[in-house]
Amino acid sequence: MNRRNFLETCAAVAGIAAVSACRVAPSREKIALDPAAFTALRRFAETPFGRIAYVEQGRGAAALFLHGLPLNGFHWRGSLERLSPHRRCIALDFLGLGYSDVPEQQDLSPQAQTDMLAAFLDGLAIPAVDLVANDSGGTIAQLFAVQHPDRVRTMLLTNCDVHENCPPPQMRNSINAAKAGTYDQKMQRHLDDPVYARSDKGIIGSAYMNPANVTDEAIEYYFRPLVASPLRRSQLNGYLAALDPNPLLAIEPTLRRLNTPTRMVWGTADPLFPVVWATWLDNILPGSRGIRLVEGGKLFWPEEMPEVVAEEARTLWGV
């Protein structure tokens, strides 16, 4: 379907969804796990794709949390704390991002990331998971769910790539820079100039509701590993460049048959992933459990409002 026609025809549907949506304010709860505490919990899983960094909390059935670009598993720390009484909660770092150690020749495409998830779970003897995903992690969640439906009990999707909006058109300049091998310079600027990082031109300023609350330590934890060496810079560029071409168009027929219970929890103020794409998923997924709108939520709202993620996950999981 043409994106423009789809957006126009779905606007009214999105409005209907908003009527029953819960409107919530940003959390003021203090998140206990700071970068140092999170680092102390970090482990590595050996896979054919490299050493995959991850943090886990809790016991029992596993829930796997998938972050987006340019973040890492630290994004989910508040959700892990709240949900660890109910699940073995695992947040990993994707190939080419965060603290995973990946060989130079490793493919970083969404399909390779999907294959890595299967190997990662095999290595930890985990047969099936509840998926929770954000941003480009949502691309990988959808690919994994259609390719390994027996390994996904439920799926909770927050603002992420969907169908034709993968990658979103606003990312074109960044993808072109990545293909030219220069996107890493933007990450370096975020480290060198936190004021820029928190401005409306920076990732923190544009993707968080309250950028002033994102600490210098958090910025360091996210962006430092991405520019730590020439290899890591190259892999950052490679991750972003590999998001093009769109891998989601080909799975639409399978998504339309996917019975996995799936809930969309969507920020309303995200220009990259507007609510109409949550509506699209709600319309085509047989296993959809509907949409909850997070009023004013930007792309990385799950980090700022982990209590909403936890509430929705518990309901979806039936715990």
C-alpha cells in the first residue's frame, strides 16, 4: 500500500483508537540501576556471531527485550527491575551496537540479527520467549516472530518500524551518511557536546520527552562503545546502512497469519513512527490485543516510563 494513502485513510482509525487509550504522564520514579550497576550485571554469551553482551534479572520463563539504534540493553533497565518477579528478563546488545564483541566480517543486517537471537537463545537453553521491542528492535522482533513462531509466546511492540515505514523516510540522510562511513561522527559529537545531544537536533533531545533527565553517564554508556575503535565505528555505520533495504515488506503475508498475542504501546509524539503504523499492525495481526497510546511519548519513552511497559507486559502475560 502507498504510504501517503495509508496515512490518510488510517488517520480516522487512529483517532478511534485514541478514544480508549490511557493517557499517562512521565514517571518520576528513580531507576536504581545506574550505568555502573548495570555494567556489574553484564554477561557474555558465545555465539557463532560473536560474544553477545546481555544483562538478566529474575527467574522462570524468559522475556527478551530488544533495543533500538543507537542504544543498548541499558534502555530496558527499569522494565527489567519491575518485571523480574514475573519473568527471567534478558536485555541484550545487538550486533554492532552496545557492548557485544563482533568479528569484523560479521553481517549486521536485520536478518543476521534475527539469526543471532535464535543462536543466543539456543546457547542459554531457552525454548521460547515473550518479546518486548522498540525502534529497530521492532524490525527484528517481527522477523523473529514470523520465522520462529513457536519460540514467541507474546510480543509487546513499542514505537518501531512497521511495513512500508522501515526505515522511516526521515532516516534517509543518516543512512546515506552510514553508507559513506561518516555516521559515527554524529555519535562522537554527542559525546563531545552533551548540550547538542540534548538539543532538538540531537538524538537525546529528539527522542526523549525529558532530555534533561538523561544523565551524562547514560550518554556515555550509550555512545562511547560505538566510537571506541575504528572497528566499532565501522560497525555502527554498518548496522545503520544494513537497515536499507526494507526487510518487512516481504513478511506481510506471514504477519497476516501470525496468531501470537501482540500488544502495541505507542507514543503519540514520535515523528518517525506515528500511531497510524500501530493501527496498521492492529488491523492485520490476528493475534492483536489492541493499542495503548502514551500521550506525548517520543521514540524512547519506554526508558522514561518503565512502569507503563511493566503494566502492559504483566497484562499481556497474564501475571
